[in-house]
Amino acid sequence: TQLLEQSPQFLSIQEGENLTVYCNSSSVFSSLQWYRQEPGEGPVLLVTVVTGGEVKKLKRLTFQFGDARKDSSLHITAAQPGDTGLYLCAGAPSYNQGGKLIFGQGTELSVKP
Amino acid sequence: NAGVTQTPKFQVLKTGQSMTLQCAQDMNHEYMSWYRQDPGMGLRLIHYSVGAGITDQGEVPNGYNVSRSTTEDFPLRLLSAAPSQTSVYFCASSLRGTSTDTQYFGPGTRLTVL
């Protein structure tokens, strides 16, 4: 069974600080996605990374896919209270059949003003 | 477009009762899936469908049935509810279910089994 280990599980920081969330596995993924979830709602896709070493930026968020396509990171610069939420990474196994995604446990981020 | 809709939003069941969680999408997506979300465990795949008339099991299928008679609808049936099925259930859809497709999630159903 492929697993995605996400860390940290909880993160509470002050507005303006930087942070990094990690998503690690011993298995190779054909792609990796990052989602953000607000309380009472379903996850919403932020980004998809496909190529080993790929870096994508979304305003203050930077996403990186590891060279070996086994890990990924999400870096937020100058966090704001509006960034508060649950961040989930999800990988598509390299043998992918039927669109299956494997999700990490999630990182609960709280940004205090 | 309404996107992915789920009903009900909340449900309380007694052990042994059965019920159906409804899911519908209006984006003409081929791929639909059901996940459950439990604290500290992320989302786990229950069942999925790659098109009308085709369904398959995910990671945690026991105690759940699905069918896909139309492209739009993908109901999830709990045959005999158990307290271990207390969870938040999300339905999702994507165009073809490829590794780079965007998955669109519904708002979720919060189920409590007493």
C-alpha cells in the first residue's frame, strides 16, 4: 500500500511568518496535487505537479515536486489569516488505474493576526 | 453549473439502519468517486466509477455499495450502518480520472451512527 506522510500535522503561526509543509513517500507518483479545505466544505485543488523537480508558484505559495517524484513541499511566504485551513497533498500512483488518489493526513494551518 | 452536489448535509442513524447518500454532477464528468474523511487520516477512497455502468472498489469498500446508472448520479449506500462509519463523506468527480485531472469535490455529508 502506498502511503503519503504529511508533516507537520498542525501549524500555528503569526501573520507574516513563512512556513513549509512536507509530503513524503517511499513510492513514486506520476503526479502530485495540493488541495486546500475550509471548514464545512470539500477540498479545492490548488496545483498539480507532474515532472520531477518541477516548481510552481501561486502568488505567495510555492510548490515543488521532488526530483525522484516521491516527495513534495508547499512553502507559504508571509502567511496571512486568509491562508488558514487544511492543506492536503494527494498523489496519483505510478501504476494509476481508474484515477485513484492517495491522500496525506493533512496539515491544519492557523495564521493569527 | 452547480458542480458536485451532495445530500443530505447532515444525517444521524442508529446502528443497523440503512441509507443512501446522494451525489450528482452537472459537468458531464466520466469519473466519480466517494471518499470518507476521518481526523488525522486524510481522505480514503471508498468506491469509484470510470463511467456509467462501471464501478470498482477503493481502499475501504466494506459496508458500502454503489451503482452508476447515469453519468450524472453516483449514490453511496450504507446497508447496515455501524458506529465505525461515523465520518464525513465526500463525493468527487473529474473529467476522465487521469493523474492530472482536477477533482471537484462536493460539500460533504456529515454522518453520525449511534
